[in-house]
Amino acid sequence: MMREGWRLFIENTADMAFAWMAGDASEAVRKVDEDTPDVLVLDISLPDRSGLELIKDLRLLRPKLSMLAVSMHDEKLYAQRALKAGARGYVMKSAPQKALEQALRRVAAGGIAVSEEMSEEILKAFSTGAVTESQDSIAGLSDREFEVFQLLGQGKNTAQIAEGLRISTKTVDVHKMNIREKLGMSDPSELSYFAIRWAEGQKTL
């Protein structure tokens, strides 16, 4: 439904043309090879892998490809991650249509598209060297650690996380240990409880 909504939105926007849609990261990579668009709009949450990982891969495969990340998740946690991965912009799914169009046009023109609030945080960080407000304990996790943390919040166990991320259970355990260290937790059960509470809190945003 979301993809179809974007198709209709783009087709009904002056001087824009819809190229194609893909249901997962693997299909998107194949279609980019066949028909590279001017701007690729992609969701951070994909069924087969992380949208952040897809952005990183496409940045290597197609350095000139402009990518706009969309998500229902708080931009304070994801926008900077998406930009660092190689996206040219980040927009919330809940943003008004005008903001979506502006983001598309800005990215297509070679600019960076984030909300005014996020832009101010990023500019402040670059100009003063200060840590932005979004860089709290959770934002301090690496992209992979953050993925593991999210899956813990969904109630996944180590084996399920390993399968979902296509990594070994030992690697998951290492990530969990690093996460606990960064969050100042010694009890493994405390991490799962905290992750689940955090995930529930995100649903109310």
C-alpha cells in the first residue's frame, strides 16, 4: 500500500515520472542494475535486510545514485544514520505531501533533504563540534548494534536475530555484549527488558 501510494503521488506530481517498485532489497538491487533511477526512494525497514545496509551497498555499486530514505521511525535516531550510510535525505512517512515533494526535488537536484529541526542539529554539530541531542545512549550504537537492539525489542531471541541478519549466533552475542557495555548494563536480561520497553515507546511516537 505504501509503495502504491508513492507511485500515485509521483505520477501526479508535475515533471516527475515513476520508474519501478520493488518489494525487498534483493529485488531493488536487481532493478537498479536494469534501470537506474534519478532518485531511489527506499524504506528503512525491509523484509529481507536493513535499509541502512542496502543504502551502503548501493552507494558502493552506484556512487552517483541519489537515495531518499523514508521511515515511520523518529528521524533523531535514523536521519544521521541514513545520511552517513549514503542517502541524500530522510523523511518521515507521516510528513505532509508538500514536505515529501520538497524532499524529492531537493535530493534530485543534488541537495540534502531533512526536516528543519534535524538540519539545525546537524549544522550545529558541524559548526561547534558539539554532540547533537539525538546522540544519546541509543544513538551511540553502531548500525549493526542498533539492528540487534531493535530485534531484541521485538522479542527475538539470539537464534532468530542471527537468522534475520544472516550472521552467526556468536556474532549476535558479541553485539549484545557491546550494546550492554555502551548502555551501562551488566545483566543480560536487563538489556532485553530495556529494548522491549524502548520498542513499545517508539510505537507511541
